[in-house]
Amino acid sequence: MAALTRVSGSVGLISLLNPPVNALSAAVRQGIVDTVRRAVSDPQVKSVVICGQNGVFCGGADIKEFGGHMSGPPLVPIFNTIEAADKPVVAAIEGSALGGGLELALACHYRITQSKARLGLPEVSLGLLPAAGGTQRLPRLIGVPAALDLITTGRHLTGAEALKLGIVDQVTDQNTVEAAVKFALSIPSGCNICRLHLSERPGVMQRVKKSAHGAIAPVACVQAVQAAATLPFTQGMQREQELMATLFGSGQARALQYCFFSQRVVSKWSSPSGSRWDTSKPKPVTKVGVIGLGTMGRGITVALALAGLSVVAVETQQQQMMAAQHAVSGMLERTARRRGVSLVGDQIRYSVELEAVADVELVIEAVFEDMALKEKLFKQLSTLCKADTLLCSNTSSLDIDHLASQTHSPQLVVGMHFFAPAHVMKLLEVVYGPRSAPQAVATAMELGKRMGKVSVAVGNCSGFVGNRMLMPYVEEASFLVEEGASPEIVDRALEEFGFPMGVFRMSDLSGLDVGWKVRKARGLVEPGQMSRVRQGRRYSPLGDLLCEQGRFGQKTGRGWYLYDSAGSREAQPDPWLQSFLEEYRARQGLVSRRIDSQEVLERCLYALINEGFNILQEGIAAGPEDIDMIYVFGYGFPRHRGGPMFYASQVGLAQVLQRLEHYQQLHPDIPHLRPSSLLRRLVSSGSPRIQRWREIIRMPHSSL
Ligand SMILES: CC(C)(COP(=O)(O)OP(=O)(O)OC[C@H]1O[C@@H](n2cnc3c(N)ncnc32)[C@H](O)[C@@H]1OP(=O)(O)O)[C@@H](O)C(=O)NCCC(=O)NCCSC(=O)C[C@@H](O)CCCCCCCCCCCCC(=O)O
């Protein structure tokens, strides 16, 4: 899995051979040991170049090996041998040098890189730290502050940025291996590991802990780099190994590695009709129409423009259109500045006429969530667009099949549900109906990928996957407040679990009126009424009552919390709300009781998870990975918990079932606490590993 050849007379060229990313599997590690030994002992070889096959240097350790028994030679002694070699060793970096790949390059004496190559130590995003010397060699090379930034965030650098930081010695736009060989021929033996500016950035641990939201790997990364600043190299390496040992077998590492593979699994979509990613060819798209330039339409326009597509942005109200144009330019400018790229924007054409989208290949509708308005629009689009134009809706909950039925070509209609802000949030739900053509799904998925989104294909139902599961979660939070919890108690439990914001702070941020509108549309709101049973099931009117008082959250300075002023973000507990809740409970005859964080987590999360099992059972999501990626990328579910379904598998399905049964007995009027039959089936099948759930879901069964 590694080959040695002699080039230019005296250079030993070692190539890693393990497509697609030359991961450091046991066989590759053995290959490096053998080839380095041969190169070092060959008197004809005066210097060595290490490169990767097929334009990729190395994607790091083989993550697939982490789940099983590790065999083969370990990396640390291999890299130490390279570093100690008495012949100069040069890394020729093309494509990617990530994790163990960059650590291999750091153990070499010199590094030459392609300007567009990606370099980084992303181990933290897998719940690990760079444990093949990365936490000790990088700070010694570029200083503690820069190394801490790279190791605790896991971010990737381009070759040009790596040169600026001093990670590499030369950047080339020519053939990297040839440049490295030329470089190797020109150098005397030596080593550029140095001990420079090893001072630590003050306060870094507090900052990292705060932004980690309970993840342990970033904290361990700081501890390892601190060791580089205070200990000799050998002891620093020992500390690195000890810290890695605490992370390696942790549930968080398993969860994060599951997320890595799940993100790739969801791109290989399939639907119950049998259409699949590998048999459906996307249609080429260069020009997209966006209709409706409110918050969502503006974000979608920016995301498309940043992906290099031509956009026709339509807003029929002149004034709104001018405001949108101004806002979009600002968003593009800020993003270009942040990314350090040149401004895009001249490929956006604005219009107040719907006819402007007549020649686009795909339209994304982003008008108000009003079925009558969308029906009318889809009818018009179906007539004025080209016959093969894909018509997509950004609706977050309305019926995609119904919209499709308004058009001449229902097979060309799919949902493209973005999340706000649409140019920032990574998630895209691609919603197919029974009539959606495989090519329409494939095209929307491909467009999402071009915009840098994690696109997940899901079936059509009310709320699709994300918002459908959110309903029971939010409802449980309100029920807990009726029963005696405060919004602070509920939010604290969820934030300590790892959500960036609890239910109530999130509701204040997005606006209480949003949910109120949805409940009104569903006929659930009875103004001024306090009844707690609606449409035959338990209902909490608390949110409606707050809206009736004009408490819409941050935008009005009052919601579940109190704010200094309208628009302020600093949430304070509100004494008014406390007395309001006491009065409400008294009028309802509810006796307030003490609710602890375990009950908050179980009721909110198990209700959400239970709905996830219903969704899997109905085939709305193809597998647990789809649900987990939707929650991690769209709803702030802590990535180090792997997503709701993975979390359930870690807690134990039997335990989740038993607690749902317990709560259902206490609250028989809450249907979403009734355990899903799929959950029961999985438990009676012995609670298999999450990777096996798809088999159980597909097995024929009787629900009798
Ligand atoms: C490289 C990429 C940027 C390429 O992206 P691209 O979009 O081109 O392609 P894909 O992402 O679709 O990938 C294609 C294909 O390849 C698979 N793959 C990618 N990378 C890896 C990998 N590193 N390992 C295995 N497989 C990989 C991917 O799954 C796709 O497969 P598919 O089937 O879907 O086609 C991009 O892929 C990328 O970002 N990759 C990951 C990069 C990364 O995170 N690297 C870091 C890896 S971790 C690491 O390197 C750790 C090191 O620090 C070494 C540490 C040594 C530790 C040894 C263990 C010590 C144990 C101590 C514990 C002791 C316990 C005790 O004492 O008891």
C-alpha cells in the first residue's frame, strides 16, 4: 500500500496507495515502514519525497478502523523514524493533508504544497485529538496561538494560507511532486522543527469550554497544546497519548464518527418508489429563479449566487424588491469579506415581473406560507415556465403533492426546504411526493450540494421530518411549564445537554407569533380560552395567551423571557411571567410540582425521538442517519450526541421504551408519548446496532 521508486537519480519517491483518500490503514502504515526503511538504507538515495496517489496526499488515519480491533504498526514511531532520518524528507501535498495526513507531513523535514490543497487537523470533529504528534509538532512549528486555533476548530486551510502561517515551505501551482523532487535535490539534510513563541494565549480554555457546549475533545486539544508549551517534546507526546486514550473509546467520539459517515450516507438517497441516487441523473442547472424576497428568498438568492449560479430574483412589490436588493448586496459583501473571496452579485437579475423566470431551469418559490397564494403561483409558473422547468417550493410544512397537482407536470415538483438564514445554515430538506420524478429529486439534491448544503431527501407529510418531530418536543416543554417548571429550568436542562438554546429562548428568538400562526391555521387557537383539550388531545394554550398579550419574544422585548428593549438578545427571567404562570395553574386547578432536568430531557427528547421512529416506520425518512443529520445540521442537536436516533441507541432502546411507557401512563391524553410500534419492534429484535435498523424497518411485519 506504499511504493518506493527512485527518480532523478537520487530521490526516493514514496507513494501512498489507498484510494480514494490514501487513508492510513494498517496496510498503508506497514507500507510506509517498509519503504522508509529501504529508502534510508539505500546509499543511492540521498533524499526522500512522500506523496499520495491520484492527486490526494492523505486523508488521515483510517476512521473505519477505529470501530474495531486496531492492528498493524502504530503511527507515532513511524513518524518519529521519519523525523529522525538522516536524509532530508519532503512531503509533496496535493488534494488533502488532513489529520494523520498532515501529521505525516509535519514529521517530514520540508513540505511543498499545491496552492489549492486543503490542510488541517480535523480530529476534534471526530471527538479526538491529533494523536500522532500533531499537538506537539504544530505548536513548535507555528506557535501556540495559531496551532490552538487550528486544532480546536479543526478548520481546513488552503496551501496559500498554510504558507502564510509557516506550515509549509513552498506553494506551487505546477506539478507538486516534480516541485518537491526539485526541492529535495537542492537541500542538505536537516530538520526544521524549532521551538518558537510557545507562549499560550490567555483565557483560551474558558473560551473553548464555552463554545464546546459539553463536547470534551476541544478541551482535551487545549490541554495537549498546553503540554507542548510547557513540557519537553517526549513528555508532551506522552501527554498527547494519555489525552487521546480518554477520548478514543468515548461515546462522544463514537457519535461524532457516526456523524462523519452519516453525512456521506444521506447523499446516497433512495425513496420508497425505488428511485436512487446512483440510478437518477441530475439535470444540468445554470439559471435559477427565486420568487418572493422575504428573509428566506434573500438567503436562498445569496446561497445560489455564492455557488456561482445565475439567479433571477422576483418580488412583485417594488418597494420590497428594492429593500431585498440592498439586503442581498450587503449579505454578499459580508460573506465575500469573511471568506476572503472576490464579490459575486452581477449574476443576479432582479424583477417585479413573474415572467422574468420564463427561461430558467429551476424555480424556488419562497413566498408566504399561505396555501392559496402558493396554489395560484404554481398554476402560473406551470404555464409560463419552459415545459421541463423544475418547480420547487421552500414551504416548511405545506403539502407538496397538493402543490404538484396544481401544475401540468407534477413529476417536476419537489420541496426544497431551506433553514434560516438560508445562506448560512447547512441543512436542506429535499421533499419528494409519490409523483416526483427521480431526476427532479436528483437535481434538487445536486443543487443543494453545489450550495455546500447537507441535503437530505425525505417524503411528504405535515412538517416533513424536522418540523414534524419538533412539534412534540416543543409541546412537551409547554406541558412541563404548566406542571410546574419555569422556562429557565427547561432551557437550562436542554442547554446543558448541548443545544445552543433551549426551547423557550429559541422560541423568543424566532418569534412566538410564528407558531401561533401555524396553530391558527390548524384551527387550534381559541382566542381568550384556557381549555387544555383541543381536537381530542392535550393542548397548552400558554403560547397563544402570551401572543394575545403582544409578547412575541425578542422583537417585542417580552416573550417567555424579558429583554432590556425590543430586539435585545439578553434574556432575563420575567417576574410577570412567574405570577402569570401561578395564576394560570391556579385557574386550571394544576398543582405545581418540582421538575428536574432528567424529566425535562426524557419528556422533550423521548417525545421527539418517538416521532422519529414513526417517521422511519412510515418510510418518510429512509434511515436513522437522515433524521440525525437533519437534527444536527438544522436544529442544533449536539453533534457530539450524534443526533436524536443515535442518542436513543446510546441510551438503550429498551430504556427509551420503558420511560415512554412510564410517561404515557401518567399522561394518557398526550398521544406523542405512546411508544412507536417500530421502537417496540426494534426492542423485541434485541435492540440491534443503529446500522442494522434499516433491515428491521424493511422486514415484513404485522401490526396486529
Ligand atoms: C479527505 C476528504 C476532504 C475528501 O473529501 P471528498 O468530498 O473528496 O470525498 P468524501 O468525503 O466523499 O470521501 C470519499 C470516501 O472516502 C472515505 N474517507 C474519507 N476520509 C476517510 C478516512 N480518513 N478514513 C476512512 N475513510 C475515509 C469517505 O467515507 C468516503 O467513503 P464512501 O464509502 O462514502 O465513498 C474528506 O473525505 C475528509 O474530510 N475526510 C476525513 C478527514 C479526517 O477527518 N481525517 C482525520 C482522521 S482521524 C486521524 O487522522 C487521527 C490521527 O491524529 C492519528 C491518531 C492516531 C491514533 C491511533 C489510535 C490510538 C488509540 C489510542 C487509544 C488507546 C486506548 C486504550 O489505551 O485503551
